Amino acid sequence: MSNFSAANPNPNKSSEVAQPPTDSVSSLKFSPKANFLVATSWDNQICVSVRCWEITRDGTTMGSVPKASISHDHPVLCSAWKDDGTTVFSGGCDKQVKMWPLLSGGQPVTVAMHDAPVKEVAWVPEMNMLVTGSWDKTIKYWDTRQSNPVHTQQLPDRCYALTVRHPLMVVGTADRNLVVFNLQNPQISDGKEEKYEGDVFLLKKPATLNNNIRAIFLKCFTFG
């Protein structure tokens, strides 16, 4: 392997983006409508923690053009695009989620708050709603036109991962639980630990999960 690397250190002709983050990258998201890439990072010390590039291609050569950036008061942990590709949501250690109308050039506004860092954020177009997951052990549903959450759902532990493919949402928590939500019937908690009402399934510490859950991907499902 060392000989291969020495002969061709960049076999895929990869290129670094222009003006990259100066600290650890926490999330990467492509626009659903254009060749725009958003990255969030821990480099809030220089007041830029969410960046957007336009990814370009000239024949076999890839390039990137910095388009815009915004800041949070503390490191940013997550991001999501609105389904129409006009808006970016970002959340992190400042316990808030910002809505950034990137394409219109507007200023970011705070649309969600938690009592601890926000680890995951997702836009659900079928509900026209934002979902946020936090280390405060809650999931919150937001109408971005309102200051208060539409619904707050307690989790078994801190939210570490979240993914949505409507009508399902799966949340991974710090105690190695996987909680599966039916978003068509999200009224699910009766306030008692590990007991849920409605269309929710708690997969308690699967034997194959020996460590904390960091990411979840929904590929296909059957729900009836």
C-alpha cells in the first residue's frame, strides 16, 4: 500500500475546497436542487462555522467557489437543506437552530431552541416542519413561523443520530437505543420511561450495537 500511495498519492484526482474550515468538520450536506455544498464545523473562533460552496466541473477537473458563510456563537454540529434548495438549517453547541435563506441572500434567524446542544436537524417537507434532536434528551417539532415547538418528545437518552424518510423517523440515542417514529401519528409519550403510545417502536440496545450510535441511514422500509 505504501508503494501505491507513493506512486499515485491522488488516484481519484480529488481536490480540496477553496477556503476550507480550519477545525473539525461536523456535517456535510449537498443541496437537493443545485451543486451547492454546505459544511459545518467547530471553528467558531474565527466567527465562521457554516460555509457554502458551489461545486464546479470542467471536464475531469473538479473545483469549488465559496458562495457564502454564517456564524454561530459556538461550534456547529449539524445541518439540513429545505427541500426546495433555498434555505439551510444549522444547529450546534449554542443550543439553537438557525434558518439561513441562503439563495435570497437573507440573514439567518433563530427558529428553534433546546436546553443543551442540538445534535441533529431535519426538514420534513411532507409535514412542512423542522425536527430537531438534542443532548437535552428531546426531539422537537417546529413550525418555523412560530417561536414555540409544536410538540416535544422525550427520548430515553441524548440524541446522537437522526434520519427521516417519511413516514418514518429513526433516532439513535446515547444509551444505544433506536427509536422508530411514525410521523403520521407522532403523539407518542405518556411520560414514563421506555413506554410509548401511538406508532412508535423502541429497539432496546440491539446486541450488535456495542458502542454509541453515531449515524443512521434509512434505505427502504415497509410500514402498514
